[in-house]
Amino acid sequence: MIDILVQQIFNAMTIGSVYSLVALGLTLVYGILHIPNFAHGALYMVGGYMTLIVMLETGVHYLLAIVASIFVVGILAILMERLVFHPLRNAPPTHDKIAAIGMMLFLEALVQLVWGAEYRPMPTPFGQVVEFFGLTVTMQRILIIGTAIVVMILLNLFLKKTMVGATIIAMSQDREGAFLVGINANKVAMLTFFISGGLAAIAASIASPINLVFPGMGHLVILKAFVIIIIGGMGSIPGAIIGGYILGFSESLSATFISNDYKDLIAFLLLVVILTARPKGLFAKGVH
Amino acid sequence: MLVQTKGLTKSFGGLTAVNQVDAEIETNKITAIIGPNGAGKSTFFNLISGLHPPTEGTIHFKGTDITKLRTYEIARLGVGRTFQTTHLFEQSTVLDNVIIGHRLRTKSGLFDSIFKTGRLKREEAACREKAHEVLEFVGLSEMSHRLVSDISQEAKKRTAFALALATDPEIVFLDEPAAGINPEETDGLAELMKKMVDKGITVCLIEHKMKMVMSIADKIIVLNHGKKIADGTPDEIKNNELVIQAYLGGDTNAPVN
Amino acid sequence: MEKVLTNRNLSMLLLAIAILFPLFTDNQYVLHIFSLTFIWTIAVHGLNLIGGFTGQLSLAHAGFFGIGAYSVGLLTVKMGLNFWLALVLGLIITTAIGFVIGLVALRTKEHFFAIYTLCVGYIIYLLLYKWEELTEGVRGLIGIPVPAPIGPITFDTPRNQYYLLLFFLVLVIFLMHRIMNSIIGRTYIAIRNSEELAETIGIATMKQKMVSFVLSTFFAGLSGGLYAAFVRFIGPDISYISVTFDMLMYLIVGGMGTLSGPLIGTLLIVWLSQYLQFLQNYRMLIFGPLLTLLIIFYPRGIAGGYQMWRAKRYMRKTQQLMQPVNPVSMKEEK
Ligand SMILES: Nc1ncnc2c1ncn2[C@@H]1O[C@H](COP(=O)(O)OP(=O)(O)OP(=O)(O)O)[C@@H](O)[C@H]1O
Ligand SMILES: [Mg+2]
């Protein structure tokens, strides 16, 4: 019993790490531009494919492929910001979502055209099984948790300790104020989108060896990431991290103790419950 | 007394935008609310019209407690308002924007519209008639078929007035009606406000243009940092030490104009 | 006045063509595609009512479509009910669920509403997919009967089905016309324009949004119920989010917040898809960017663009009448 529980906690940490990374990107963009990027799941998906394809085509190491993937997806995200979200910044609120949906559909079709619709496994050099605090786990899972933690620490250092990072924080707290003190809003927005895309690429690349790579792989992830940032407060960075792990735990525990079939429902039931009780999210600030 | 607030307070997180304000608005007078930017004037309006629930305090309208009522219920009691930015539907005509203002006095629902009932026809005619009446009143009859996006800033302000008037209010709250328009037009709007009072509608306005405020207001309420620091006739306010300090004192902007 | 007449005449002409059309063709394929178009247009009208006119982008509509379809499918196949009874019950079920979801969903605003409804749509899909004891899961429901005859009229030929679906489409369009050309419709548009302003002019926005939302789920459910009896096979896929996105595309292309947009957009895209069939799953390579580009550069869609053009022309005319000599404004217009 205890064994199962510990195993599940480890599992939860793995899933939660991936969710947190995806949610972080989503929440950063929301904080800066007040856009819920519906195409974020597509960035995640492209991230998975890039790592896979770079590895297969060039034969480079998994970790190098991830780096390549970060850049490709980051730049893709910048393009999205420049070409789509920026022109729509003054449009009615429904428009950016519809535009994002259009891009998502396009990216999925493109990936399917180029690389096919099959579910593909991603090879990893970290497949070996190890004993870890009495648990039998694959290195990959340890890598996932470790990577997530390192990335979060780095992100935190970047936001807290660098000028640019401070600007991002400033802008997410007070957009108009930031304009007044002469922050180059365009640059900050582009940088934020790059980071957001990069985070999605990392998340997809580390998660894919234990899941699979396919054109629709971003759907559930993005929906859950939305649930997470609503739980954690739209735009809140610690909220995204904590929310990610909360969801990881709820899913993993309900898969064990309730039913594996319905574990995907947990996130949405959580959302329904939360938004029913608090229509503006769990940690809504005074703004409207 | 038409409107009375007691200890009215609104906090947004750590910031207290409106702080323990006791205010009284008298029937059939023009009351002006002034104060530096960020003083809490718009928030005060939002509290009275029910857009924000107050953190503390009460609001009475004609003696009844409206503190907990919903925005639309307050509007139906006879409280109209305009916004600092007009919020009009730009792609539609002036008339179409105003017609909906009388909707609150109608009862037709979905089924009336589907079956085109007598009630619906009557009420639509009433809405239309009301719209023409208030557009005439604010002097926009000529422009009623123009798109809002095509008309001047001043005409937009007048359209917003008309929309508020179409609700058959007893009092209207006007948030910076004269912002962004030139001096002659400002005089025109001042005239219009007097005309409203003559018609029996109480007016309460927020305004930064002191000349206009001093000339038309019967009573002025001064807010600063969310607190009411003075109220009285224009003459009393002009000579009030606290008010002079609030406007000339270091940390806040002097009034525009 | 003259304008209204031409508009009405145009509608009548189109209706006459639609009615006469099957008499001149035996092409079952064409009739089939038109019938499908009619079904989807009904659903898109639902999406348009809540999203286009009331300004609340609901992404759960494929879910309600699925509920309507599965209600009819299950009630006829598993319980052996008559189609018409099943359709009525299905509509009651759909709108009842719509009502409950609306009560919660509409308390949320903008992003939250979109995300919430997206998730609701996904929950419905998951339930239809996983609740195998009820829905047969991925196997889907087969052998859904065609609509039972009404008196002497049967619905077992493509032509008669075409007429049946046309009837429902015309009914829905008629309802939408009545609603949107009344103060009820104006109320929805006022809410879309600004909820705050609408509240302050005394509109009970929550109640109005509820009515609009529930009616929109009614249309989605009707469309789903008809689909079940027309296609006669349904699987959980019909409620997947991508179906909502398809509806959204029809709407954007045709014109959000216009009365003719749903029909124009659906007709155009459904037929275009037929010609682009060689693209199959890749049609989104074209339609995805199309959606994005339209919303950036031409958010009014076809019908909205036409309306704007006519409004401008009308404006020019009236201005000319009012101020006979105004060369400056004439030049500006050019
Ligand atoms: N919805 C809100 N959430 C958080 N803070 C708010 C909100 N509305 C207003 N505030 C804050 O409350 C304070 C008072 O704002 P308010 O708009 O009432 O000022 P005002 O007197 O109308 O100023 P102005 O003359 O510039 O219109 C400001 O500091 C503002 O930032
Ligand atoms: Mg203000």
C-alpha cells in the first residue's frame, strides 16, 4: 500500500512537472498581454516533434535536440506574437482566441502533412531503470522532475535578478505604468513569447519519451494548463507551478483509487467546481 | 435628499479608493464631484450605480437602501449614468444606440419577439419614440441616422446623455462629460445640464474643468485620496484651505485646464 | 423601406430556388451535401446567437450538438421511441443541460467563459467517449432510424429528407430574424457592446445571456438530433472540439453577428471542402490561416462586409440629400 502510494507520488511529481512548465508559459503570456493563448498547445506539440525529428534526422544527442527545439518553438511563438496577437491588441476579446484557434489548426495540419498522423514513440538515452529511494523508476522520470525544477529556478532567477526579467514582472503588474516609465513593450512581449514557447518545447520534449508524439498531443495539455492557471490565478507564476503539481497529484491519485478511464476528467471537474464557486478564478485580483 | 451615502468605502486589495464618504445629493440640483486624478471619483459613481459592491457603508436613494441591489435594479429605480469613456456601439447609428435605453421600461421577452405580439409592437414604438424624444432634447435629431464612429466627440457625449435619459431617470451621474471637448462645446453641455434640471432631473457630475463646475454647480463635493475633504457651494469650496492644498499640494496633479 | 423589400425578395427568391432545386436534379450526392449544410447552418446559428450577437464566445457547441444527437440516437435505437418524440425529448435534455451549464458558465466573463465552455465541451466529449455502457463508446451508435412518417409524408428518400431539413433551417432562420429584428435582439447586441453599459441602462444581463445561451444550445441540439437521423450513425467524434472549431470557421467566414452569415459561411466552406477533398485532413492548411487572416483583416466576414458597404452607401446618399453641395466629403469617400 505504502509502496503504491510512494510510486504514485513520484508519478504525480512527473506529471505535475510537465503541467507546471506548460502552465508557466501560458501564465507569463497572460500576465503581459492578457491573452489566453489558445495556440499554446500547438507550440507544445511542435516542440515534441522538433526534438524527435532533429534527433532522428541529424542523429544529435537528445539534449541537443531539445535545445534546437526550444529555439524553433521560441521563434515560432515570437512570430505568433508579431503577426497575429500584436495586430489584434485592440480588437474585441473574442478575436485573439479565434485567431489562435486558426493557428493551432494550421500547425496541426502542417505537422500531420510533413510527419504523418501516427503516434510516434520518442527514443531517449535515459531509458534505464534505477533504484531511487527504494523506488524502481526510469531515469527519464527523474530527468523530468529534475529538469522542471532547474528550469523553474532559472526562470525565477531570470525574472528576479535581471533587468529584462524585472521589466517583465513590472509589465505584468502594471501595463500602463510600464508604458509610462518607457519600457519597450514590444520587446518585452516578444521575449515573453519566446520564453513561453521555449517552456512548451522543454515540457513536450521531456514528456514525450513517456507519452507519445502525435499531432493532437497538445489538446489535452493546453486545456489542463488553462485549468491550472485558473486555479493558480491567471498571470501568477507561483500559482502556475503549484497548480501544476496540484493537478498532477489529483490525477495520479484518482487514477489509482478511482478509475484510470476518467482521470482526464479530474482537471475539468476541478475547474467546474472552482469557477462555480469563484467565477473570476481562485486567486482573482481586484481587477476586472 | 435624493441620494445619501454613509461611510461609503471601497478597497481594491490594499488600496482604499473610496474611504468613509458621507455625501448627500439634493433633488433637482447640480452637484459636482471634483478631486485630483485617482481621487476615487469614478469609483464613487461605480459604487452608487452598483457596478462594485461597497466594502463598507450604505447608499440610500429616495430613502430606500440600495446598497445591495444589482446595477440593473438600481437603474430601474431611476438612476442613470454615463461613463468616462462613452462605451457606445460605434458601428451602429446614434438612434440605434439610444433606442435600447428604454428597454428597462418594457416587458417583452423572447416569445413576444417570435410571435410579434401586440405588446412587443407597442413597446418597440415606445422605445423608438423615447429615443427620438431624448435625441431631440440633447439636440441630436439631425444626426440620429449617422454612425457613431462618424460623429464628433461632443456628439458622442450627447449620445451618451441621450442613452442615459432614455431610461427615464430621476438622477443622472455624468462622469467627466466635458473631457476632450473644446470650450464652446463645453458651454453647450453646461446648458444641456441646466436644461435637464429644469426638466426635473437631478444632475451629479464629475468634472475637472473648474470654470464650468464653478459656474453651474449648486453644490460641490471634493474628494482626495478617497476621502471627502470638503463640500459646499462653489464659493465656499474656492476658499477652502484643504481644497486649495489638495490641488496645489505636491503629490497630486493640479486639475487640468 | 425599399432596401427591406429587396432583402426580403432576395430571401424569397433563394427559398424558391431551394424548394425547386430537388425537382431538377437526381444527383443524390448534391442533395446529401446540401442537407448536411442545412444541418450545420442550424448549429452555426446557435453559435452566432450567443457568440456573434451576445458576445459570449461559447466553445461548447459541439458538445451540445453531441448531446442532441446522442439523445435522439439512444432514445430511438435503445428505447425504440418514435423519432419525433425522441427529438422533442432530446431538445428538452439538451436545453436542460444547457440551462444548468449556462447558470455557472455565464457568471464568468470573457477568457474565463471561453475556457470554461471549452472544458465543458471536452467533458461532454469524454463522457460520450468513455461512458460505454450508455453510449457504446468509440463503436458509436448505428442504425438510427430515419424520421418517422408524418401522415402520408415519409422521410426515407434523400429528396424528402432534404425538404425536412430545409423546413427546419427556414424555421430557425425565421426565428432568428424575428428575434434579432426586435428589441430582444437589440438587448443582446447591447450586452455584446458593453455589459457594464447594458447593466447601467437597466438590462438584467445575466438573465438575458441565459436566454440567449439556452436558445443557442437548443439550436445546437436540434441540429444534432437531425444529424443523427440523417446520417444514421454517430460516434463521440461529433462532439469533439474540432467540430466547434469548424462551426466557428463557418461563422467567421460568413460573418459573425449577421443573420445571413451562418448560411453563407457554411454553404461556402462545406462546398469548398468538397472540392478540396483531395486535401482531406490537410484542409486546415488552408482554412486555419484563413480563419486567422479573416479575424485580423476582415472580422466582419462576407455578410458583415456587404452590410457595411451598404450602410456606407446609404450614408453617402443621405448625406448628399441633406447637404447637396459637399464636395469635400465626396472626395474623402473616394
Ligand atoms: N476596478 C479597480 N480595481 C483596482 N483598482 C481600481 C479599480 N478602479 C479604480 N481603481 C483605483 O482606485 C483609485 C481611484 O480611481 P478612480 O477611477 O475612482 O479615480 P478618479 O477620481 O475617477 O480619477 P480620474 O480623474 O483620473 O478619472 C485609482 O488608484 C485606481 O487605480
Ligand atoms: Mg474617473
